[in-house]
Amino acid sequence: MSARILVVDDLPANLKLLEARLNAEYFAVQTASNGRDALEICESGQCDIVLLDVMMPGMDGFEVARRLKKNPATHHIPIIMVTALDQPSDRVKGLEAGADDFLTKPVNDLALITRVRSLVRLKMVTDELRMRAATSRDIGIAALVDAATDARLSGNVLVVDDRASSRERIANALAAEHKVEVETDAQQALFRVAEGNYDLLMVSLELKGFDALRLVGQVRTVERTRHLPILLITEPEEGARLLRGLDLGANDYIVRPVDRNELLARVRTQVRRRRYTEQLRDNLQQSMELAVTDPLTGLFNRRYMERHLGTLVEKSAGRGKALSVLILDIDYFKSVNDRFGHDAGDDVLREFADRMRTCVRGIDLACRYGGEEFVVVMPDTDLSVATMVAERIRRKIAGDPFPVQRGERSLEVTISIGIAARTSPDEDPTAILKRADEALYRAKRDGRNRVVADAA
């Protein structure tokens, strides 16, 4: 797993040392000797992770971190603070400035590589989501999440620890900012995270009677919990197991004895990133729905219908089953817009879609074809049954006036419907649609408010 790492330090010796260590792990390394150069490199999109020295002249690392996190173009880039400061208060200050992690000089090779790999994995997921969100934004169907979520958001945290004194201290420390639940049984914890709505899972590596790393692996194999942040609680001598845990997908770790303020800062970071990625995923889901849905009626749009009609026709031919297509057109719809305005026309389209839904099955593909034309594709339905359904829709539309203009007016609405069924195994979707359209034309020519089935 490679990535572009930016190392920022005003001392050339430190730059050379970190560059050599990272190059040995096949990372692409770029360097900067001051904060302003680092900000420019990050804003130009040339790095995936920043290793940032704290004590620099002009602009220190804390200020660089704050600026990166405030800039919508760079706030998603992970930051690892690297400094000679070794007090817990210094680590907390760095984390609260926006850093995702904190390493103390002289930097331990294991800590350096594990932290970088963990954040690279997270950055890859975030980049994929941001790319899809940006594509959705560019075609006008969703907005990219540009602002970082509030670092003080309260989260739901599950702590898995079978040492009473340890779990009580952790739960008490987090209780001021988060909702905390404790579980002593690792197997039960797996069920709880799968069924619950947690923002973070904390797991002690020293569980008795159960391998904590197995729990980490199991959480990562379940679809519902695949992206749940995991923070490991470890002893100083557990380096090898810690590295294995990070390889399995843990996001972060904290070493005992646990400093309360560092714990709070690390949990805030994980909850903040969890909320940010969830917003990106929600935006992506929304954009996918908007891409295939007509926003006015809530039906599928023409793009979706044309993409899936071929599949439905192919399946019906392969199974030797019937398939019918209805094309529906609202009679004299232009006059509604001309006499009462486009708002009234929109009311008619929405009401029509609502009534049509009540007449078709869940397996039927109902879509807005364009303007006042609609299409219903009915798998496993022959021409005679499709005609009965079409008549039911026609009566549903003509049976009661349509309320428009917030119910202040009602309009009589009728529709014309053309029907065609698949006639041979090799008939393509375009031919079926064309025959249904020709039947619709005959229905309109013969007086409208009627159903005509293609006689082919």
C-alpha cells in the first residue's frame, strides 16, 4: 500500500532521516522546510499524508494543522504531528489543532509505519468517496461535503475490555462527551456492533480467553461494521500484535497507562472522521437515487428505464415468459400548462404518478419517459392481462378530478395508453417500445381516453 507522504521539518537532518525510513517502505516522499510551502503543496493535491514538525520558525506545526483543517480543499488530509515535545498536554494540543496522530522524537520505526499505514488506508477510502461525490456535484445532483464536522460531536462508543479497573476509567473519562457502553464478552460485542449504531469500537488487546485480533478481523468482515472505526488499547510491549491489529483494519491505538486528555482527543478524531465519511456516503447514496429518479414524480427516469428494459426483455426471453410494455400519455396536457400555469401542470404530473403506482405491482418498472409520457414495463404479463391493468389505470385517472393549486381548483384528466407485448425471443426493446408507441398514437387518433393494444 503506497502513498505520497509530505514531510515538513525545518532541520535537514530530520527530513533526511524520515525520508529514508519512508522510502524503505516504498512510500513516495516529498519534503518541505516551512509551513507555507507545506500549505501550498497540500492545496495543490500533491500529498496523501502530512508528517508535520511542531517546532518551526515563522509558522509552527499547530498553526499549519489548523489552517489545513479549516481549508475545504485540504481538511480531509491526515496529519501526523512529529515533535520532541513529550508531555500528554502537547499531544492533546496537536490533536485538538486537527492532527490525526502524534509521534514523539526520536520516532519509533514501528509507530511511524503503523500510523502511516493506518491513515493511508483511511485516506484511500475518503478519496474514493470524495471523488464520487465530486462527480455527482459536477453533474448537478448532489453537493460535495466541504466542511469538516464539529470536532466536539458526541459519539456512541462501545468499549470491549474485561479488566474492571481499566474499563471503568475509560468509560468515566469518555462519559463527559460521549455515550459509552461497556462489554466484557468479545463474542457478544460482535453481535452488539452489528446490531447497534456505534461511532467507535474500542478493544483491549489483552482480553482473557479470546483473541482480540480475531474480534477486529470479524468486525471488518461484516458489511454493516466494515467501516466502523476501531481504536485499540494496548500495553507498551505489545508492538507485534499492535502492528497485526492495524494490518487487520484498526484505525488507531492508545498505550497504557491511558492519559485522559489524549484519550478524549483520539476519540474525538475518530468520531469526527466517522461522521465526515458517513456524510460522504449519504451524499453518494442520495446522488445515486437522484441519478435514476425523476425528481418531480419520484418515478424512475428515462435513463434508468432504457438501461434496464433490455435486461428485463432478455430475462423474459430466457425464461420463456411474457413481457408487456405500456406507454401512457396525459391527454391535452399542454392546455393545462397554458390555462393554469406550470405549477398546476406539475400538480397533475405528481397526482398522476401517485394514482398509477396504486395500479401496478412492485416488480413492474414504472418511469417518467419525458414530459407527460410515462412507461410501465410488466414482466411475466401477457397482452390480455396488460390490457386489464391499463384499463384499471385509465379508470383510476378519469374517475376523480385532480386537485391543483393547493386544492383550490380541480381538473378533469384523462389518459391514452398504448400496449405492446414481446412477440419473439429475439425481439429487441426498441421494437417493443416502437409498437407500443404506435398503439398510443392510434389511441389518441381515435379520440383519446382509451387503451389500444398492438395487434402484431
